[in-house]
Amino acid sequence: KLTSYTAKDLTDEEQVAYVLNAAISAKQFDYGEFLSGLLAKACVQILPKNASSFNTDNVRVAKILGAGVGDSHVIKGLMMLGDAEGTIKHVTSAKVAVFATGIDAGKTETKGNVILNTAKDLLDYTKGEEQSMEKVVKEISEVGTKVIVSGGPVGELAMHYIEKYKMMAVKPPSKSQLRRICRATGSTPLVRLGAPTPEELGFCDVVSVDEIGSTKVTVFRQDEEDSRVSTIIVRASTRNR
């Protein structure tokens, strides 16, 4: 008897927005209808077949200073603050490889001494390391990878070969963002450095570095493929608004 309205179709943005409007208007009365529409769109985009398993963590909110609240919008995918690691800033129809560890040459657990008697010894020592790193990066590239996501630092030598094989390198700021990238692209995070299998690779329609209000952001956007993550980009002239 106390129910005033029930959303019968959770895939209908208008019905979902009507329900959300009451909660949002209590905090932002002026923009309640507009913001509830954005939130409804973000939720419907990633609604699973079993609505009861909906995960609220899959709806992200990114606040960027500049413009007005009316310029806020929703993207189907993930947006995170920060730039890409290399010079490649935009790729389309990209296979995505995610590594939970950093991408760098292997190091021994204990310290060791290397005795170099001639200049040739020095050249051969560094050449072996370069060949090993190039082999790894080349294997990753040969399976069709266009974007590499690293959970740790990307070494200078590794970055050189990533650029050589025309791949984009992205380093998320936290492990939680790494997990969200995996959800948005369908990737499997790898703890080994090497070529991923087709099942471990993810896919993203567009990965690009954009500038919104003088803030550089990296966007993983799905135009055709399904995404388990959506992002609401909220614009305002001040942080308090």
C-alpha cells in the first residue's frame, strides 16, 4: 500500500530515471531530472540479464572541472585520469593485454658481480638483454595486441620496443582501476610476461587519450561491444557544485 510507483521494465531508461529522480533531487534539486537521466542511462547500458546481480561498482563517476553541469555525459566504458605512457595516444578495434606486474627486464633476487674485461663484453652483455626484451614484446605484438596495460612500472627498454611495434601502453593509477579495465574490456590479468592466449586478450572499440577541460584522461570506450563498466563524466565550474 505504501508503494507509489514500480519500474516494471529495468531496461527502460525513462522508468529507471523516474525512480532515481527522488533520491537525486534530495541532494541536487536543480539538476535532479538531468542527473537521474544520466545515471539511468549508465545503469541500463551495463544491466546484466539477471538484474539482481547488478554491481554498483561498475558505474563510475569522474569529476572534471570546467564547463557546466549541463555538459556532463555518459560513456560506455571506463575513463581514468592520466596520460598514456608512450607517444601513441589513439587506437581503434584494439585487442588489449593486461599484465598485473610491471613490464621490464628480469632481475635476480640476489646481487651479483659481472666482470667485463673488454668493450666487446660490455656490448654483448647489453645486447643479450635487449634481444630478450624485444623477443617478449614481439611475441605480444604478434598475437594482435594493440594496447598493453601494465599494473607496474614500464621500463625504458620495454617502452622502446612497445613503440617500435606500434602498441599503446597504459599504466592505471591503482590495482582497482586495473580490475575495472579488465571488466570493461573482458581481459584476463596476467602475472607472467609473455604472449597472452586468445582467451586472455580483451577487446575495446576505442582507446584514446583525450583532453577535457585541460585535464588529460584515458578512455576505454565500447561502441559496438558490450561493456560491464560505464562512466558518468560530471562537469562543473567548482568542485562543490
